[in-house]
Amino acid sequence: MHYTDSVKGKGLRDMESTARRAFRLLRQHFLLLSSPWLGVCAVGSIVSTTVQQILNRLYPLADMRVLRVAGYANMDAALSNNMRNGLIRMGAIDCVLIVEVAFKVIALALMILLVKQLSTQGEDTFSAAMERLRKISAVAGTLLKFYAIVLALGLATSLVTALTAFVYPLISAAMHPSPHLLRWVLMVSADLGSLLFVLCVMTFFLNLVLRLQRPLFSDEEAPQGLLARAIGYGALAFGIQVALGLLMRPMQRTLVGTPPMGALIGQSLIGLATNLVTALPTIACVVAIVLMVMDAEVPVTDGEPA
């Protein structure tokens, strides 16, 4: 009993120490460490907003309630047109997200190499990290494998939100809930799906960190005990990210009553700021996990210099 308590206490102290080192490293080299991830998030937000506005103009969705009240004759054609435009818009946005995920995988790889170099040598540059990444053997295959896993997990966990959106109307038909409840139900289901994604991807992310830190020994597995701590970091970062997103939601209320163009620009800027702010916990989580893996005792394999 006392041994178990001491092990748990040591794990908490190590976790606190790693988190403290991660925040110190971020404070000293924030721009260098965060620039890959924040850059991808910023470009992705701008491109997504631009594509969304283009789709709104080219493939608008008619309000079926307004058409029904106005006595529109061809409701079936309007519904079919809405379904077609909705599928086109969904496909275009998904294509943007697929490309964004590809660049985020590269940004993660650069962050891993930057953290390792900065924590050991105390200095590094973005170009040097890119050069080291290119020199790692079979790095393209490793990143492509991780990219495919991320896409598969993202698709699987997104079914949580899709299932909720499908089941909720069937349940609400008999309950007659508040019209605002659907929005909160979808938000909660989306957050649960994202949390499930974070927890599932941790195993593969640890293998990616180990592969990039020790490129000559790609068959190694992460040392025992790291997965639970990595999941703890991921869950904590996700909780902070959700809280930051909720704190920034009231900022959109100030746009009510502004001209359409001003409201569009304001919403775009708020969306960009929200994406950048909510990306900070992810950056801190990645730095902490990389430091944790570096501190782990990995047994020396045959042929490796001790």
C-alpha cells in the first residue's frame, strides 16, 4: 500500500516537473516553438473562412420554413437543391480540413525536433529543424502513416456528432425541448468526439515522438507508464481548450447590429483569434510530452552505443 502511494506520488511530482519545464521552455522560445502550429492554424482558419464565404454565394441553402410559410409550390425541388448544395459544401470544407491536417502533421514533427534541440543544446532555428527532418530516414513514410491514422481516427470520432444529430430529432419530437438545446447537445457531442480522438491518438503520437527522436531504432515501443501520463496531459489540454473557447464565445455578441460587411470581417477576426488562442494548450501539451519521452529511461538495444 505504501509502495503504491509512493509510486503515485512520484508520478505526480514528475508530471508537475515536466509541466514546469515545458512552460519554462515555452517562455524562453515561444515564437520558435509555436510558429509551426500557429502558422498552420492561422492559414487554415483564413482559408476555411474564405472557402465558406465562396460556398455561401455559389451554393446557398434555402430556408425551408420561409418557403413553406410563403406557400412555395415546388418544395421537393427546393429540398433536393438544399441536399445537393449541402453535400458540395461539406465536401469542399472536408477537403480543406484534409489538407490542413497534412500540414499540422508536419508542424508536429518540427515541434518535436525543435523541443529536443532546444532542451539539449539551448538554441535552434526553424531552417535547421527542417534540415534535420529531411535527413531522418523514411521520415515521409512515418509521417504518412501517422497522417492516415489521424484521418481514420478523426472520421471515426466524428461519427459521435453525426449520430447525435441523427438521433436528437427523433427524441425531441416527443419531448418538445427548448430550440437552443440542440445547439448545446451538438457542441457537447462534438467535444466528446474530440476528447475521444485525443485519447485514441496518444498511442500513435508517442510512437511518432520516439521515431523522430531515435530514428535509427524505429521498432522500439514507448516505455511503460508514458501512455497514461500522455493521456493525462492530453485530457488536461483539451479541457483548457474547451474552456478558452467558451470564454471567447461572448465576443461574438458585440457584432449584433453592425453592418453585414463589418460583421463578416469581425466574425472572421474573432474566429482567427479563437483558433490561435485555443491552439496554445495543444502546443504546451506537445512540448510537455516530448520532454517526458526524452526523460524516460529507454533500454539500450544491440548495436546502439551506450
